[in-house]
Amino acid sequence: MGEFKMPPGQKPSARLYPISVFGKPKEIDIDKYSVKITGLVKEEKIIPLKEILKLLKESVQFDIHCVDGWSYLGAVFSGIYPRTLFEEVSVLPEGKFVMVKNLDGYSTDLPLDFLLSDNSFLAYEIDGKPLDIANGYPLRLVVNGKYAYKDAKWVVEFEVIDEDIPGYWEKKGYSRKADVYENDRFEKK
């Protein structure tokens, strides 16, 4: 591993700020919580949370970089890679992107190959403890090397789509690529 390099325009933060566009959910029914894989797939799939929690738990260290300029460094997330949920799903050839949808109505877009790579992780723990509701409990998508508006909290659906449709912040001019090392915060005009 090489030496760590702070992305341009970022400063380290001592904590992970619980930022959310619509505020945190007041209540989450864990017994009914599930994740759907929909859209351009041969057959849609619904995976209950209790089944996700039975899958082999893995851990990754990803830093969180907020587009506002702070970075929470060294967090260890435990959970599963999204590709694990896609193992029994046949994505149609035209499926190239995914819209990640949250319990609160928030959405963000990612290339499907990025979502299925080692750089995307579906977490239910941080630093050995369950995520709290403000930071995405029970499931938070964490993406490596992208700004945190791509880190969808309270994930309930992965909709496979054929084109890069903007999510909530992307519709407001934030970059779809969101590469922290390229300082790619906003769409170029």
C-alpha cells in the first residue's frame, strides 16, 4: 500500500456527521425491512434483512469524504458487498447503471460495474458496533473514493437501469462521477 493522500479540498474530521436530506427515519420496522433488486433484471428479487444478516460478514476500511470538505478517516465497516445480493440475479445486457433508493425517498446513481466492485460495500456495522439510525441503520451503502452523497443510507432498493439517470443531488448539479481525488464535486458546464 502506498502513502495515504488526503483528497484535494478536504480536512480530517474527528467524527462521522449524520447528514441527511430528509432527516433520519423516526421508526424502522426491522421485521419487514428488505432490499429489492428491480429494473433490468430477468426476475426481480426481494431479500429480507434477516437473510442479509445471515450472509458471511466481511469488513472493509473506507474513508468517508463529504462534498462539504470534511473527511472521516479510518472507519472499518462490516456487512456485505452488494455483488453478493446480485449473485442469484440475472441482469439484462442493457443494464449498465443502478439507482440506489432509500427508505426516505433519497436516491443516487452509480455505474453497475462500480456497485458490483470491491469499492462498494453494504454496511450494518461501523468500528465493531451497529450503525445508528442517523448514520444509516440498518443498511448503508459505502463507496470508496467517491463523495458521501453516493453513500446511500437506509438502502431499500437497487434499480438496474440502462442509462445514467441523476439521483437527488445529481439533479441539483452535483457530479455523477463524484471522484474525490479528482475534486469532482459538481457537473462541468
